[in-house]
Amino acid sequence: MSDARTEALRNAPLDSWVALSADETRVVAVGTTYEEVSTALDRMGDTDSVILKTPAAWLPMAL
Amino acid sequence: MRFPYRTAPGPGGTTLYYPFIPVRIAGFSGASTRYFEALVDSGAADCIFQTSLASALRLDVQSGIPSVRAGIGGGSEVWVHPITLFVAGHVLQLNAAFSDTLPLAGLLGRSGFFEYFRITFDPASAPPGLELERVHKA
């Protein structure tokens, strides 16, 4: 599952909001804002996906 | 409750592990977000969320208390609001900062989060993970 999640995120747009399927293997919605992704999930009747924000680059994070 | 670390891409096709956990937040109106991933960050003084989440809370971010947070990239303007945090079956009331420049959805820091849990980071196990145990102070 972790490899599929990593690959799904690697192929997702950067600096965006994305929703991952409940099994974390697929990106099911993408948007430039949280609201866009949440609205897309509403339209799909999806209540299980979890939302995250992708960074501008996939570098090791030190905040 | 144990949460396996979540994976994220790293440079050169590598995979990195981070202590992201699913949370939900609500504002004064009662409106709340869906579940999103927030980073458990012992280095953060308090909890910080991306301003994009504020739309779900019907929150006018800049009506909050203005402040500044320092990070590795320098200082960042934030606005502080009272919120409700839903995490691991617990409901917490706290003041959280909202930032336009936070590069992820949320950070769970010491004030408002770590003060309510005994948190064990276990990066050596397979899979790596963290354990949250709610503590109630007298």
C-alpha cells in the first residue's frame, strides 16, 4: 500500500490539494484549493477519502 | 492508538516516512473540514493550518489575531482563531494559527496538541509509527 501511495503522490500535481482513496492507492480528486477537492468529493458521494496538500517539490521536509 | 507513518516521495525515487495523522477541524460556526493529513511536529510551538482550510469553517482568516511564526524559511504571518480539533476519537478546543505559506495542510504542535497526549515516536519498528495516549491533567 505504501508504494502505491508514494507513486500516486509522485504523479500528483505539486503545490495542490489532493484526495487519496481510502486505501491510499489512488488520487481521486485534485484542486488548487481545499474547497475544490472537497466539492469534487461531495459530487462523487465520497466520504472516505483523506485530503492532503502536496508541496512545491518532493524534498525532505524540515519545517 | 497507533498510527503508522505515512509515506511520501523523496528525491531520486526514494520513499520517505512522516508522522502524518488524519484530523478534522471545526470553527466557531460548527462547520468542519473533511479528514485531512496533519504532521505531528514536536518542533512546532503550536498548531498551524493552511488558510485554504478556512473556507470549510466559514472563517474570515484575517479577522483572527495577527501573529508571526518562525520556521526554517524565515518568518510567516499567521492569524490565530479558536477551533475544535477532532483527532483519534478525541475532541480538543484550542487556538490555532492559519498560514498562507504553510506547505502542507496542517502541523500539530506542542500547544493545543502535545499537551493533551503522551506521544511515542517509534521510527525503528516496521512499519514505523507513533502512539497517541490521551492524558488528563489534574
